[in-house]
Amino acid sequence: MSSITYSERIKIETFCELGLSNIQMSDRLKRSPATISYELARCEPYQAE
């Protein structure tokens, strides 16, 4: 499993702002929903930096 890249983090932040679900984000980024959930759990509210 590879790490989430900075550009993916920026996309996740944008997707959060747009109100996308974890599954929608995972589909768009070609990542597992668990990976997205883990990344979002790192900080609230989610910020890429």
C-alpha cells in the first residue's frame, strides 16, 4: 500500500468541502474507503497541510 500523496490530500480536502462521502472520494481517488477514513481521522476538520 502506498502513502497518500500531498496532491491526494488536497483533493480530499476539496471533496470534504464539497460534501462528498468517503465512498465517493475513494472512487475518485482509486483508493479504498478504509484509506480515506483513516486519512480523515487524522485531524478534524480535515486540512491537507
